[in-house]
Amino acid sequence: VQLQAFGGGLVQAGGSLRLSCAASGRGYAIGWFRQGPGKEREFVANIRWSDGSTRYANSVKARFTISRVNAKNTVDLAMNGLKPEDTAIYYCAASLNSNSDKSRWYQSWGPGTQVTVSS
């Protein structure tokens, strides 16, 4: 599965951005991960293709919403109430067999898109 993420940019704290992940196929689930400056990569959210079941990191729950468009093989991440600590490169990734929040379960990764939140 090949992936491409779109929609990053610069936004002020409290603002919103919408990221999209275009996939060449589906697999089992699509996840969003992020890596901030000087930080390790961390799980953000994921969605299972079959039934739309979702998981979120506690840090983004109630602010971010992940959704899928089956007909287009795209997964969106709507981000509201952005905070400076959300600044990171955001990656979408595909898992063939799991909706785990652990990156090792994801076999395909897109190149990432930068999100910068100014205070």
C-alpha cells in the first residue's frame, strides 16, 4: 500500500487543520502518527477499514476526528483546538493485519506532512 499525506501547514493555537491520507489500497487499518521536534514518534489515531472503528491517543481525544471515505481510499484527520504541542510531522501508515496503536504493526508509511501550531 502506497500512501500520501496532504493538508499540513501553519496555524495559530486554537485553530483547525484537516489532513488527508490517500492510499493505493486498504489493508486492515490506517493510522496517523506524529513526531515532534526532539520527540519520539507517537500514535495519534487509527481507523479500521471494515467497520470504521476508531482509536485515539488521550492527548488528542475530543479534539481530533479520524474518518474514512471508502470509495476514495482516503482517511482524513480533522484537528480542532490545536495546541503548540501538536506541532509535528504527521505520518499516515497502513497496517495489513492490526488496528494497534504501536507503530511496529504498520508496514507502509507515507512521507509525512508538517503541522506547525504557533502560540
